[in-house]
Amino acid sequence: MIRRREFLRALGATGAGLAAAGAQRAAAAGGAAGTEAPAASVPAEARSAPARAYATVRVAFLYPPTESLKKEGYYSWPGSGFDAEGQHREMARKIEAIARGLGVRAVVEEKALTGADSVGGFIERAKAEPTDGLLLIPFKKSEWGSVKRIIEETKFPSIVYAVLGVLLQDHIRELHRTPGVHLISSVENLDAVAGGLRMIRALRRMRDSTILSIAGDGSGESVAAPFGTRVRRVPRARFAEAYQRTASSPLARDIAEAYRKGARRIVEPSAEDILAAARTTVACKDLIRAEGADALMMDCLGGIQAKLFPPPCMGYMSLRDEGIPMGCQNDLSATLSLMLVQYLFDRPGFQLNAASDTARNRFFGAHCTCPTRLRGLDADPAPYILRNHAEAGVGTVPQVLWPKGEPISLVQVMPEEKDPEIIVYGGRVVACRDTPPAGGCRTNVETTIDDIADAADVKGMHQAMILGDYAGAVRQFGRLAGIRVVS
């Protein structure tokens, strides 16, 4: 059983009542044995288990010494006033700071690469030592061949950052849409570089993570495409047993009180229903900790129908608010999607059933659980109403109210072994409907969709919706990861 004070501190994520329980988070990350772990962007309490390792990105600048160009008498792009050595020192310092803030280990080459020997040495070091990705920064277009050589020979996911005015359009077109490469040609845009580092970090985290799958009667482990994520299966009875052990939990009583205080209003649930929901929260966290998992998915509907436990929807809400992806209905695609958006953007996702309003040409996504920390784990929560489960008619679930007029992104990882893909769309929140008069699940979000003419053509089911305009970033991630992106 986890400690009551620790859980309440981590649970300070679900409205004003929970904030009173204490939500001060410490930014820390676990590192590989014998190494110094950099500060991470995701708080320690927001993880079900310490990070097993952190992404290592090797950073290299490519340019000839300025003195040699002076002797030659011609600089070409980026020009004679560029000060490559000064830019190298300043940019390296900033990149190292950005990497530390993201929980990424940046290994920066002290000397600029120029010529076949130095490039070959870098390639050998990258292959021989721990490397999850590369950040290549050319300061002269004559080094473009070396950039391509490094990418081709190492096969690592590679960010190429060229200050605007280094590359010509023909250079840019060569790598702009190349699988495994994220090309940035821009002016003083280290935010874009940070986005690329997040992508490599997400790839590493997806590979290192373990999903706890609670369903059926069997147990075992497997590896899921396309990231190599581990899936650990345990019987559904394990959750029922964990739930029963919370019968006299003082922590569950505190959580139930926080749920009541944090709610905008309470419609159907009784005090007993809310306490039962809080007990599922404790049970979920206990199993995640016991199994050393980073995410959970469960045959929740089967357990509700068999009366093994009440709807665990409030537990899913709270743990997503902590940064722990929670997949409903034991859906691997949905769980991987929730993990991906969490790891890429530090924002919890909303797994939804997809439908559309054909009269208004709008997309309609609904489910009976949803995070409240829509803007990020440390942001103010969205308001929520306590309802019962729409389809089962029992228990306690959240109706989370999304902010109207703000952008959203829909993401779904399709983990087919031979041809995985990522579905992505952008849109904007139009309304959240009450049920009734609308049918469907309690939390619902009606949106426009930017990328297609007819909302009925939106692909997928159980997509992850996040607040914010991230569709373009997901497309870039797919290219870097070598996974086909479709809309």
C-alpha cells in the first residue's frame, strides 16, 4: 500500500479540493545506474515508477575554422560576420540547459566537425556509446555532405538544425521529408530544437515503459509495436482483490472528500458511490507500484458488468492528472496513444468514443473518464461535475468541461506489426453537451476538424484528444520515428 501523505500530495491535481491536500511537486528524474540524472520536466510523483534511463542525444556542430575561411577569402553562406565559433559556444550552452530541463542527456562535441576524419570519428563514437538520437548543427552549407553521411551511416533519429541562411532550398528539400530526420531551418528557434529533443525523449520513454494490462484470467509479457513497449498481463481478479483491500482505507476517505469538494456539482452519485470511486483510485495506484508499471489498461467494463468492482473512472482521471497514462477497455492502441501525447507534450490525453454531428459537420468524442489537467500537470484543472456511469447507470465518473474555442489535437497510434501508423487531426472545441439531452458518455467534446471536409470521415476509434495545437508536431514526430502519419 502506498503512503497516504505521498498519494495525497500527488493527487493535488483534481480541482480546488485536491489542491488543498497539497500539490507541491519536486522536479527530479531517475537516471541510469552510475550516472548523474538531469532534471526532468515530469515531476517525480507523477510517475508510477522511476524512469529506467534517460535519452542520450549526441550534439555536433559542423563548420570549418573561421581562420581558414579568412585565408581563403570567401565565406559563402552564412557569411563573413556569422562568428561560427562564438555561435557554437553560446548555442551549446543553451542546448545543454534545454536538455537538462527536459530530462535529456546532451553529449556535445567540443570541437566542430569538418572533413572526413573528424566526421568518421564522430560516427564511430555514436555507434559505440549509448545514443538515442543526434542533433546536427551545420554552420556552413559546404558541410551538408557530412550531415547526410552521418545520418546515413548511423541510422539514428536525427535533428538537423540550420540557422536560416545556412542552407539553400535544394539542401532543405533533400531532408525535409526524409524518414528518421527532423529538419529545422529557422532563425534563432531553439524552441523548435527543444521540440525535437522531446521527440527523441518520447521514443526512448515509449521503448522503456511497461504497460500493466488487467484483463481475463491469464498472465504473461509481450512487446508491442511500433515502439517496443512492454505489456505485462495480470488477471482481472488482481484488481478486484486490490479494491477489496481498500475497504477501510483512510486515504480513500480523504480522496473521496477531495472529489466532493473539487466538483462544481454532484448529480447522481451518493457519498458511498464517491467513496467507492476513491477506493478504485488507491487500488489502481497500488497495482501500478507493485508491478513497476508506467501505464495501465484494464477490461474495466467487464469488471463493472461482473460486479467485481465499481467504475474506476475517477481513478483514471486522477492518475492521468498525475501523468500516468490509463487506457480504458484494455485497448492497446488507445493506451499507446495516451502514452505518446503524455511523453511528447507533458499533457494528459482523453480517450474517447468517436461519433459526429452530421447536421453541423462536427466531431463528437465522449467517454466516462477524462483528465482535468488539460493544460499540463502543473496547470489549473478544468471544472468537473460528478455523475454516474452513463452506460452502466452506477458509480461515480467525471464530466469534465473543456474550454470552448480552444484548439485540440486527435492522435491515435495504430500498432500493427508490419505497417504501424499514427492518425492525427487538428480542430477546435465548440461545446460540451449535457447528457441528457445528448446521449453517450458523460464527458463529451464537440469540435470542428481542420484537416478534412466531412467530420464523418475522421479515422479511428478510442483516439487520444489533447488540448492544444499539436497536430503538426505529431506529424514531425512520425517522420522522425519512421512511422507513417495519416489524416
